[in-house]
Amino acid sequence: MTPDAQNPAPPVPRDAATVVLVRDGADGIEVFLQRRVQQMAFAGGMTVFPGGGVDPRDGDADLAWEGPAASWWAERFGAAERDARQLVCAAVRETFEECGVLLVTGSDGAAPDAAALAPARERLEAKEISLAQFLRDEDLVLRADLLRPLAHWITPKNEKRRYDTRFFLAALPDGQRADDRTSEVEEAGWRTAAQALADFSAGRCFLLPPTWSQLRAVAEHRTVADLLAVEPVIEPVEPELPLGGAIDSLRFAQAAEYRAAMPSTTPPPVL
């Protein structure tokens, strides 16, 4: 059927990267989570992982890169090589922009001073410079080996804002700390995956299905080393959503478990 005014074609999803940043804690693996400000056009008020859209400027840019090549990521994520390159760059950029953690090293292999790079972080967030330019200017090397592929979720077709999101896993590098110095979130911090899931069920935060799903995957492991050793099969998940439906009407493989975990006292938001 040809799209028309009554049945327009769904928006083309924008490529995006999300990073599940983890560290070992006394009570299990801890995950860095952020609650987005209510004013955000997408997922306002939701608890999420750091992430954002790709920057086309990174697709063909000359930058120092260590670890699995873009072709390796393309195979894992079912993407074109140029797109995979942009996705890895987005994962590194967004982790720095949104929580100040650098998945890079100097050209000599030394850890960078994130605090000294605060002005560059602001320029990145303002989109004044690309990640590639930032790395060249500061003589830094992108460390693709600090990332792992985790999952692939696509926003339902009848959403106005759609994202084709690849989820990455990364351990917090030694000597670095994650912060909340971004205008996009009202609070951020570490908690175990089990705590985050319990907070969701108690109505203390709200998790979209992709976030909930990755937290469940993290909660299955005791240490970051165990988690990083897993090689998940990445298959795209694109939930179905009835027109005008709330989140609890989403249809995907674990939808029944997601609905069962939702707080009974808080009405689910309409997407």
C-alpha cells in the first residue's frame, strides 16, 4: 500500500549509540544511569544510559583508532562499515559529553586528564567540533577495544522520533569518574542493576524497555569481567506499538515480563 496523508510512511530512524557504563561494586555490578530532564523531546523524565545520535562528520574522518576495526563492528551490528564507524565514534563522544568519561588514551598510551579537557567537552556538546577533530587536536587515540557490542533496538514505527540504537558495554577506566555535568539530565549516579530494576518496580524511576532489558542482562553477572566475557548475539528488536498506546501496550519478546515489573501505582506514560 502506498503511503498517503491518512497513512504516512513511518519516519526513518536516526542512528544512535548508547553506552552501558559499568564498574564492580560491593553488592554487584554497578551501572551509571541518568534521569533526563522533563523538557527533553525524547524520553523526558526517563532513567537512561548515556547516549545520543551519530555525527556524519566522523564517518570518513582521519583519526587514530585502536582495537576492533569498523568492519568488525559492522559485522556485529549488521551495519555498513561507515555507519559502524560513526556509531563507535558516537559511543565514545556521548560518554565524554554526558558523564565526562573518556574511552581514549594519548598517543603514548597514557590516560588523559579529563578535567583538563573540560573546554573541549563543552565544544563537543555544542557540536562546534566533531569527535575526530577533538582527538586530532588533543593527540588522542580512540580505544574501540574498551567497548563491547551489547544490543540493538529500534523505536516503533508509529513514533514521531525514531532511533536505530546500538547498545555498547564499557567498563569505567581506572582513575576516571563519571559526573552529572550535562544540561540534559537532572540527576545521575551509580547503582547496581538489581537496585535500578527494583526502583523501577517501586515507581522510583521509569525505564523504557531497552534500558530495562539491558539492566536485566547486566544483573545476571557478578563481576564486570564476567560480563565483558559474554559475546551476545546481536539481533534487532523493534517493538510494535498500537496507535496512541501507552508503554505497557508495547509488543516485543519480553513484553509480558516488562509489564509485570512495571509499578502498579504509576500510570504508564503514552509514547
